[in-house]
Amino acid sequence: MLLELLLSVGLQAVATTPPERLALERELAARVSESAMQARVRSLVALGPRMGGTESGKLASAALEEMLRSGGLDVKVIEDGERWCHAEKRFAVRAHRAGEVQAFELARAWPWGYSPSGSGRLKLALAPTADGAWLTDRFALKKDGPTPRIALVDGNTTRDGSYPVVNHLKAGDANPTIVFGLSKDEGKALREWLGADTAVELEYELDAAIVKSRARTVVARLPGAKSTGAWKDDYLLFCAHGDSDAGGPGADDNASGEAVVVEIARAWALAIRERKLAPPTHEIRFAVWGSEIASTREFLEARVPSEGGLLGVINFDQAGFGSGADQLNLEPDDLPANVALVRTLLAVLAEHKGDAGFPEKWATNKSLGGTDSYVFSGSKYCKDNARPALTMFTSAWGEPEDHPRTPGVVGESWRERDKVSVDYDNYYHSAGDTPENTTDKEPWNMGWCARLGWLGALRYLESVP
């Protein structure tokens, strides 16, 4: 009952902001650059999947450190404890049909994480054989059955079948079978060949690294008016995970979130240097996690509150694209600690509706889990201190979903109903999560998130003692 009362009072209120303040916010919003964020996503994806502890992950952390440092922020890199990690450095798969010279290049094939290295040419079959090549719609080895050398999986794809979803085998270096995902069309072509009693050979190569290593998280600080400069002050945190999580290209999930965090940091620091803004009332920190969830947990356990009191968290995940709609979501709206922050963000959206660079449609939804903000909101520290922790996104997962609206909450801004829509990304956790398919198509999504995050934080901090 208390939660419903808080929400009904808190999340439907819209502040009345003086015209001169709104004019300043529009000026600040104009400083946010979608093209800069697009370029940032492309440069990060070009480094590889950026999995924590891998070479591409280390290159990405170095690139992010330089981006933030060159923007005038104080930056440090912290390392996690050792964990298994995987990187697929080079791979190719081709099919050869008997009697034909030209090979069928399986251009959309993508290796599953923790597949071992290997190369060769084997007969392809629809049933598993010891040390053979197996085409299947799902990968599951029987305990006493044959162990193929390589398996191709065509039953786990994006919603439209255009790309394989990238999965993981058991973490570690003991997996005996190389597994590649295929698109629906690639699998269909191979099945037609095999169904015609045509001999098919599979040529493959995979150079994979499977090691124990340390993920690197990049943290930057923007001093507040009362900061001491010793990484001990209270702060509001912007964050995003820096790995692709699944091991695919990871443009929308989550180079988009990384790009937004860097854009807010650089734009805010520049506005202060140019005296467009005074330093914030409290310190602001920006973190890009080396590994989703795992790095966040280590940060919370080791550095909060020993390196300053955490005032709240704004996380960005899948902030650069939506396959089915054009909307922005805030999550979760059913935690009492989030009421004031969500109310502030909704006021910014309402008062800037129609302004350039802001969404026409937005929604708040209940707790769904699965991203870094929940590491904080579920923690004893944030619960005991009533610290908000939310995620801003423009798509979630790989299927469109409706969820029950939280009682007393507006829900969707553009219609009245008892459900809230959550948009999806067709390329979620797939080999197709590239800039060309996602963030280059809808760069304004990142712009929405950066502007709302920045302006919302400015307003919110004015109410924090």
C-alpha cells in the first residue's frame, strides 16, 4: 500500500520549470552529439566483442580511458579478480558440395563462446558422429553418445532468422566440440543439400583464446562543488557495461550505452570549463564495466562506500536502437527508492516534449532484471540508504513484450492502458548486432538517453542534501 501511495503521488507529478531554466537546458541538450556517439560505437565494435579480460576488452578499456581523459576528466582503471574469458580471434566456415568447385561460404556463421580452437574438413551429417561434423537445430550432447568435432546450429536465430544468436558453452577450456550458429537461410541450404543425398563436406577453422584473466573497468570523476579530489566523496553514478555480453559484435548491446556515458561526461565537463554551468552540487562518476554484472558486483562490494557514498545510479543498456517502435523506457518504476529520480526524469521529458533531440514517446515499466542497475538496487547498501538505481533503454532483449503497468503509475505517455510496451532489438545477442544494423539506423536513441540522463541528473542533484 505504501508503494502504491508513493508511486501515485510521485510519478505522475510534472514540475513547472522557469522559462530561463528550460532555455538553458535546451542549450545544453544541443551540445549532445549523435554523430560523436555513432563514431564511438563504430570504433568500439571495430576492436572486437570486448569481452572482459580479452585483448579486445583491454583495447576497449584503453580507448575509453583516452576518450574520458581527453575530455578533461580524472580517470582510473580498476581490475577485477581472475575469471574465465573467451575470444574468437579468427574463424571461417565453408561447405563443399560433391562435384562443385566453388564453396558455399557460411558468411553469417558465428562461434559460440568457449568453443575450442580447431580446423579441418569433415563430412557433414544430420546426426552426430564421433569426430564428425553435425548440423542440428539445437546443440545438446547425449552423455553416452558420440562427440562430434564440430556442430552447426540453425535453430537459434534472431526473430527474423537473419543471424545466429551467440550462445556460450560451459565456461572453461574443457569443451570438446566447436559450435557455430548459423542463420536460417544457411541452415536451410545445407539441409536441402543433405536431403537430396548429396555428399557435403564442411571446411572450418577457429582460432580461439580461452584463458583466465582480469576484466578492466574504466571509472572517471567530475568534481562537485564540495569535492576533495581524493575519490572519497559522495557521488551520482552513470554507468554501462562495456562488453558485448554474448560475444557478438555488441553495437546496441552495449557499445551504445558506453557511447552515451562518454558523451554525458565530455559534454558536462566542457560546459563547466566554458562556464555554461557551475560544478554540480555533488561529484559525478562515470563507469564502463569490464564485464556486465560481474564487474558491477565487484565494484559494489569493494568500493562502496569505501571510495565515497553512492547517491544513485543511472545505467544505460541497449540505448541505441529499437526494432518495433520509437520510444524510451525507464526501469524500474516499482521501487520506492526510485520515485524521486523517476519523477524528475519524467518532468524533463514532459517539459521538453516537442523540443529537438527529445523523444515523443516514453514509458516506465516494472522491475524486469537482467542488467547492472539491479546489482545496486538489490544490494543492502542501496536498500538501507534508499538509493535509486535505474536503467534507461530504447530496446530490451530480442522479442517485443508487454508488461502489467505498475499500479498508480502513468505507464505509457502516448495512450492509456493497463499494459506497458517494451521494445525489442531483432539483433539482440546475435552476430547481427552491428552499427550498420542498429545504432547507425537510429542514432537519435542515444541522443535521447544522453540528454535525459544529463538534464535529469542536474535537476535531481539539486534536491540531494
